[in-house]
Amino acid sequence: MSLFNLGFARHTGGRFVLRIEDTDRARYRADSEAQLGDTLRWLGITWDEGPDVGGPYAPYRQSERLDTYRPVVERLLEQGDAYYCWCTPERLAQVREEQAKAKSSVVGYDRFCLGKTREEREAEPGFSGTPVVRLKVPDDVELTFPDLIRGPVSAPPPDDQVILKADGFPTYHLAVVVDDHEMGITHVVRGEEWISSTPKHRLLYRLLGWPEPAWVHMPLLRNTDHSKISKRKNPAARLTWFREEGYLPEALVNFLCLLGYPPIIEPDGTEREVFSFEEFVQGFDFAKVNPAGPIVNLAKLDHLNGVHIRALEVRDLASRLLPFLERDGVLSGNPSLGELARLTRVAELIQPRLVKLADATPLVAPFYAPDDAVPIADDARAGLKGDVAGILDAAVAALEAIPLDDGDLLASTTPWNHEAIEAALRAALLDEMGLKPRVAFAPLRTAISGQRVSPPLFESMDVIGRHGTLTRLKSLRASL
């Protein structure tokens, strides 16, 4: 929702407001606000007004605005548009159970307290000494309203919703209406699960004599089986999961935009799915949003993420890989300049094959292993075939003839680089020994990376260097 709120605000020159709706104290978590802010900033979503930046309508936490809501509740009580309800949770549960057993077409609160004084209600069963306040919903409440995505929308009849809880905190239904009015909100963009609540919110605007905002209800994201995404069942419902997995924020934004919005149409009529948030903003229009619930296809996200990774500058990619490598113990939290320089070279090697940043760890780790103690995977060792010792001996001899650089006068004049490495090894193993590349280079790959599959072999040797490469080859040879 935030992306589309922000996209619309930026397109129209409006202001995007971040408000913390923390009136549900039973579900309140002290760290949620910080996590929300961190995640939105990671995605590049910034706000013009909010708890941390201030604004003309501060405070922006609903728990700090209680004095704003109470006068509105008192006004509705005085107008006869709201009333006290003293029913206990047990009585309300019983009412719901009886309605379900009777398969009643009318469900919800039965108005047992409507029109009664405290004394009258106290004389009856199911009484609580701490009342709530309910909105009195008229029988002729308007149920159809215009939506900028869906056109005319009809919602089911609402019951008398609680607007002030027993703890003195307003419910969402009252708080958002009051805050949206006080903060000058012109467009309410939220999920389609709130369609059923919109008649209550519109009623509050009418009862209070306030201008009504425009309504926009975005489609809900769906699993591949078309069920609603649940945070308890699908980790992809948590934005922090994408960050932990190594998705780029720009790729995730691109993906989320595509879930509810069509690709960009080029001047020649072709569609382009890879685009920036700025391009999304430039052509933003709620009329383009598809109201059908989009399917969260992580394979599509993987593709987009790979495209965005390959578009990064190598140094940028290396810096983005660093937190994952530190997390996984490949590098310390204070890497040396040499380690950082090597990471830039390695990042260039693995960039074409990366899907997520977290995938880099097994590819990068061998480049930081001790040259004389590279961990050899069981499947890599088991896959070694033929005269492995002879291949390694011949490779060592061929590579020892290559100098470290042009200044090495004790060897040939060919410098140590991946072209020279490849030429020397092909001559020694393919031409002289008559081996096929798969047989010839498998032991070398195992010695260098410890894996059956690794970044490009000759380029890896170039990065590791002459001494490191020879040490690794000799170490595997000694272990046979």
C-alpha cells in the first residue's frame, strides 16, 4: 500500500504521511515502529510527515493523540449517534454463538444496551462496569460508494461498531477517520479487506459534518493457490524476509509495483517489466491498477532480482554483498583493504550467476579460505576421476612457468592473468596429455574452490594469485 500511496503522492505533487496506528494495545510491540521505519527506508520509501520528521499535524502516533479522539466521542454521544455498551465479553460471545446456531441473516451486536441507563443495564445479566462506546448505525446507512480502482462498490450492512474501547483507546474505525480529517488526507489507499468497513467510516464523516476523502481499495496479494497471504504461513508476507534473503530493494519495489500495475509501454508498443520507481511515479494512474488479487510468484521476483543485480556497478555489488558475507562468517566485521579489493574482483566473477545476494556466500567463501586448507566438499572429492595426481602435477608445472607480473625476470615474459593461465593449462592438459576439458579441469576446480561448481576457473586463479593457486593445487595433490 505504501508504494502506491507514495507513487500517487509524488505524481500529483502531494504529501505522503506516515502515521503509527498503535491503538490496539493488546497487539502492540515496542520494536514494531523502528522495524517499520527501517524497512520502508530500505525500500526507498520516504515520508514528508511522520513521527521522526514531524509536520504540521503532529503527533503522528495515535497513542499520543488520545485527547483528539475523546471530544469526538462525546459529540457523537450528545448527538445520539453513539451509546455506551456494558456487555461483558462472555455475553457477546454467547450472542455470536446463538446467531451462528440459528444461522441468522443478521449478525453482530444485538443493541442490548441501546437506550438504557447504567443503572438499568446493571440490573441485567452480562454487565461490565467499564463500558465501551458504540456507533449507532442507522438502518438506512449508505452501503455503496465510489472507488477509484473498482468504480461503484457495495459493502454488507455493518453492525454497531465499537469506537471507544474500555481502556480509553479509540478503535481503528474512529481513529483513522478523525486523524484523516485532522491531517487533511484527501485519498485513503488501503487493502480490499477494509471495503466492509467503509460504510461505517463514511457514516462518521457524515455525522461529524466533515468532507469525505476519495476511497482506493487495493487488491490483496495471494499465494499460488489463490489463498490470502498469511504472515504465519508464508515468510514472504514479511518484508524483512526479502531483505534477509538478499533481494535488492529496487528489485522488490519493481516486483511489488508489477503485482498491481501493468508494465511500462514503450513508444513502439512493447511492454517493459523492468523499471525504476521514478518511472512508476511518472505515469501513475489508479485507473491502471488491476483489482484482481495478484499472485506472488517468487520465481518472477528471482528473475527481476537477477536482472537488477547484473545492472549494478561492481563496487556497488561488492558493498551490498559485504553484510551477508559478514553474517555468514566469510569476512569479519572489519575486513582489510586487501580483502575488500579481492571482494570487488570476486563480485565481478559471480555477478552474472547471482539470483540473490545471500547466494554469494558459498561462491565467495573459497576465495577467503586458507590456501593450504581449502575445505573440499565430499561430492567434489568423490567426483574426481582419472589420473588426478598426474593432472595436478602437470598443472603445477605449467603454472609455475607463468610469472607473477611483467617484472618477474626469472620466468617467461607472460604476466599472470586469466588469459595466460588458460593458455598454459590448455596446452599442458588438453594438447600434451590429450584430456577432455571436463576431465582436465575438474581436479583444478576442486583444488581452487573445494566445490564441483564454482565461479570461472581461470579467472578465479587470477584473483587468488600465483602463490595461492599453486599452494591449493599442491595441497589437493598431497591429500590424494
